Amino acid sequence: MAEVVLFHHALGLTPGVTAFADTLRQAGHTVHTPDLFDGHTFDDLEQGMAFVEEMGFEEVIVRGERAVRGLPADLIYAGFSLGVLPAQKLAQTRAGARGALLFYSCVPVSAFAAAWPERVPVQVHGMDADPIFVGDGDIDAARELVAETEEAELFLYPGDQHYFADSSLPSYDASATALLTQRVLSFLAAV
């Protein structure tokens, strides 16, 4: 079974993020869900992003790095949206990473390293009409990652929701989440 660190999105560690982690736990995986916001959660993206901007994006990454101190090196790093920042950086730069799961976001590999590390598989999941994932260029970074990395997959789901796998939010899409979960569980079983 895999050991996963799952970083939350800009609304904080919501019940939907915890529920997703619980689904992975029920399949036998160990899942850590660090709270990068010290208990703060938000009702909408604008509030969450205001909090993040006050804290600083670099601080989000630093808190993610701090959260894995003392954990084994052979982790799967996963993140929802904002949580992709620490997840992707750790997958690319922390020795021993076993894989990465990037939900609703992807940054250019060059933001953290010259290339994606060899033998570190990665999946990127997003909706094909999500105005953030598509409009902000994350889909382009994901396509570039897939083109340049042997063990990379991009999965696009029909729809325009950003937080579609968070069951505690109105943007939740049960059918897309079921397929995403199936793909994630297959990924975790294979690494």
C-alpha cells in the first residue's frame, strides 16, 4: 500500500478533502492531510485566495515542506489546486518520491527543477472547460509535462468546475469524481 500526503486547496482543509482522503484510506493506503491554513477554511475562492495572498505562495510551499519533515522519503505527493504547489515541488525535488497526483492544477516543471525526475509517475486531473485550469494555462503545463515525461498522464473530464472532486462544495461532480477516484486507486496500486 502507498503512503500519500494530500495537500488541500485554497478553501482550506474542507470536509470534502478529508472525505477524499478517507476514500483512499478505505482502500488501505496511509494518507496524511496537513492543514496549511492552521484551521482556517473559506466559503469561496475569493476569500481563500485573499488569505493565500496575505500569507504568500512561497509560504504555502514552505508549510508543505515542513509538513513532510519526519515522514518517510518514499511518499506519493498529491494536491488539490493550490495544494499542487507543495505537492509538485516535493515530487520534483525531495529524494525518494514515488509519484505525484495533481488535481485541477499543474505548474511548469521548470518552476522547481530542470526536468521531471525519472521513475516518478504523475497523473494530472482537470475539467476540460475549467476556467482556472484551462484559462490560467495549467492545462498547457500539464500537456508539456506529459509530452516530456515517460510516466505522465493527463486526464480531462467534461465540465467547467474547478473543485469538482470536493464533495462538500456545490462544484462537486459525482460521476467525474468516481472516474478520478478509480484512476487514482489504480495509480496507487501500481506504484
